[in-house]
Amino acid sequence: MANAKTSGTPHPGDRTFVGQPKPRDPAEIGLGSVVLAHEGPDEGWWEAEVIGINGRVFSLRWRDYPTQPTILRKATELALLPPGEA
């Protein structure tokens, strides 16, 4: 049985992996996913959309402020939305 790497199907971490719109597990985060990120420790958490993936780093666009510069975050710096949100 072929796995995702040998079958050509994108998998988590690939630049072309399309994630779940509202992931319930970090492995489901991919292009188009809405997650929570923060600008700094005193800024709180805000909704952001994944617009790019480069290895273990995600490029994000703030959902409510799409004209702000793109931000970069590692998966460990993101949080999932509570069930029923977004």
C-alpha cells in the first residue's frame, strides 16, 4: 500500500497540503485553515488563515486585518479554535 509521500498526495507539512477549514487536530492544519495566533505575549490570540507552508513554518494572514503584513509562525506557536467557532 502506498503512503502519501510515494503516492504524490500532499500530506501535512507539504507546501500544497490543503487543511481542514476548522482543524480539530494540529495534523489537520494546512492551506486555508483558520487557527489562533498571537502578535506578542501581551496581545492575546486572534484568528488567522494559513496562506503558505514552508517546512514547519506557516505563513498566516490575520482574518480580521487582511491588509496587515503576513506573519510567520511554527506549529507550536498556533492554537486550534474551540469547537463551534469561526
